[in-house]
Amino acid sequence: MGFSVLDYSIVILYLAGVTIAGIRISGRQRSSRDYFLGGKEMSWWSVGFSIVASETSTLTFISIPGLAFKSNMFFLQLAVGYFIGRLIVSAVFIPAYYRGDLETAYDFLGKRFGMFLRKVTSSVFIITRVLASGVRLFATAIPVHLITGLDYQSSILLIGAFTLLYTYVGGLKAVVAMDVVQLFIYLSGAVASFFLILSALPNGWGDVVTFATANGQNKFAVINSNWGTSVIDFLASPYTLVGGMLGGTFLTMASHGTDQLLVQRLLGCKSKWDSQKALMLDATFIVLQFAFFLLLGLALYAFYGGQTFQAIGLTTSDEVFPKFIVEQLPTGLAGIVVAGVLASAMGTLSSSISSLASSTHLDLFKQSRWGNALTEKSEIGWSRFWTLFWGIFLIGGAMLFTDTKNPVVELGLKIASFTYGGLLGTFFLGLLFPKTNQTDALIGFFCGLAAMTAVLTFSQIDFTWHTAIGCAATIVAGNASWFIRRNAATR
């Protein structure tokens, strides 16, 4: 049906509305603690929904339905692992963070091992987050480009400029508040699309079931019982039961326990209990959300008569939902759904900008000789400077990409993936092994990175195993260093 003037008006109204609301809701900020942690006064439910929005990029909004369209619901095995991982973070990591009144995730490592390790891990986070966020921002422009016809650079600028404005002025309070709004906007668009598909099918949900189970297939399948023909084959197979659940568990422990992008929100709660409630709200909601997006993909499969994405003229399954939005949604509703696409993109981008700025300011600049004597007023100025710096950097970097096959895109995603295991292992060394020191942690961390470099370079092991392998290598190397050091001291 195309994208009409009304649809464009809805999108523009949405962008202006969230920007103005984000600026107004932020309140007065007196210090970097107010700016980056919301004064540690944020409600648990808003933080919980904010985490959901932060980790739900446009890629999730578009790719998860496409995944079910071309295959089945095996991805839910990973989502169950996500739930288990959040339980562990809630029980193990959050109590440790609230005992120390921390400002960032890496502040824990600084207090446990020393300032040098805090700066090293924070720097690694900054480098990998820049690469991953730049890639993700470019990727979010792809569906906007497909739906609206805007070129990639215009799409990136559209998403980035409005997001940076309210993030720069409002800090974490504005980011969290707008995340909550954006969460329900993108879900409303997806739910509206789902029921529109069902209403267009002659037998509604019955047709979804018919096509999903036709010709002996079962696209409703959740558990993958295939163990492969060998250990290597098993490790290389995507979405196996063990790999999915174990991989989801370790990936979540790393992302929600060691990544400043999400830990920043957990540290902004009023208390340990509020932080734990926020994380469990996120844990429950994220599983339900993934299940819904997968069912949306099956509904799209029925709508297009059980054809493959190639048969309906597409090059990837990620284009199925954008195709439906452009061709099938009525005027007005298309604008709401695109606002939802932008909402998921803006929630992720604002979180990236804020976490990069907070880690730069609190872990690096404030710990240097230039940042030691900052006044409260100058702290706010510097905090906003780092927000502006990283916002412009991410937007400009994403605009350098020209197509989805750019090898820099693949490099950025690989670099971002292999650091998680090393970071998680280092945190476990601090939490579970009291005799290890900073030298042991540094050796373990870099051994974990080396192990992941070898895995990515010389093997076909599926990504679901990467974090667990890097974490195990870090813990083993760190404890081996402690064992060798102890024996050398007793001689």
C-alpha cells in the first residue's frame, strides 16, 4: 500500500514527541551520579522495562519473525537460557554490586583487584561497544530504508539525531523513561500487525497451524533433539538444546552482569531488592516477547501461503516483515509500525551512548589527574561532553558503512562477541576465587581473549558456545596463575 504522507507525519510526530518528553522528564541534575545513575532513585518496574527495550534492537524486531518464517521456534531454547542467566545475575552479581555502592560494572573489578584492571576492562568494553553499536546502528537503518525508501545515511541520521538530543540533555532518567514508552510503541505495532494477519487469513489461527505443520514439518518445534554425528558437528550446530540453554545462560550472565550497557540501569535502582525485581521482570518479559515475535513469523509464513522467502522475491528472511509492512498495512498503521521500528532502534542507541559516556567519565576520566578535582557543575558539563562525543562518533561511524556485506560489519560483530567470555570469567575470578589477585585476573582475562581468537579463527563452533568457552579459559588461566605464584612463593 506504500508509505503515505500520513505515515510520515506519524513518524515525525513520534520522533518530536519522545525527544521533547525525554528532555522534560529528566529533571534537575547536580552531579554525574544524577546524570548517569538517575540519582539511584529509579523505580524497579521502569528499569525492568528499560532493560527489555535496551536489548531489543530493530534486528530483533525484524530478524526473529524472519527466523521462524524460514525455520522453527528453536530460538526459544536460547531464551530459556536467558531466563536462567538472569536468575544467576540476580542471585550472585547484584548483591555484590550493592555491597560496594558501585558506579559502573568495572568499579567492582577496581575495588576487588585494583584500579589498573578497572581501566583495562572498561577500555575493552568501550572499544567493543563502539564497534558493536556502530554496526547495530547501521543495521537498524536497513529496515527503515526498506520501508520508507530513505537512503542508509538519512535513516541513520534520522534515528541518531533525535536519540542523541534527549540522551544528551536528560541523562539516564530520560533514557529509561523513553525506553518504557518505546517498548510499548514497538510492541503495539507488532501486535497490530499480528492480528491484521490473522484477520486476513480465511481460518485465522487455524491457517497458521495448518501451514506450520504441513508436509510433515513442525515449525512449532521448540526443542532440538539433534546431537549431530560428532562432537565437532554438535558444537557447530546452531540452536541445539544444550548449546542454546547453556549459551543463553552464559551470554546473559555476561551481558547483564558485566556489560555497562545493562548494568548501568541495575545500579540506578533504589536498592538491591529493587534491582533484583527489575531484572526478574525483564527475565519474564523477554521470554514472552521472543515467543510472540516467533509466532508473528509463523503467522507471516501462513499469510504468504507457506512459500519460502526466495519464492516471494526476497533475498533474506529479514525482509519478510518489512515487505508486509510496506505492502499490506493500511495507511496510518504503517506509520505506527515504523515508529515502533524506530522505537526499538532508539532504545538501543540511547543505551549505548549513555553507557559509553558513563564508562568513559567514571572509569577513566574521573580516575585521572584531570578528573580528580572536578566540581559538581563541571562534572555535569564533562558528562554531557562524553555523551555528545560518543553520540556523534557512533552516528558518524555508522554512516561510513555503505552496504550490508561490508567486511567491517562482520569484524565488529566478531570482536564484540569474543570479549564477553573474558569479562565474565574475570568477574567470576573476583566473586568466587578470593585468593586471586590483579595479576592472576589480567592473565586470565587476556588468555580468555586469546582462546576466543583461536575459536573464531580456526573453528566453526556456533556462537552459542563462545561466551562459555571464553569464560572457562579465563577462570582456568587465572587460577593456574595463582597456583604457580603460590608454589613459587613457598619454595
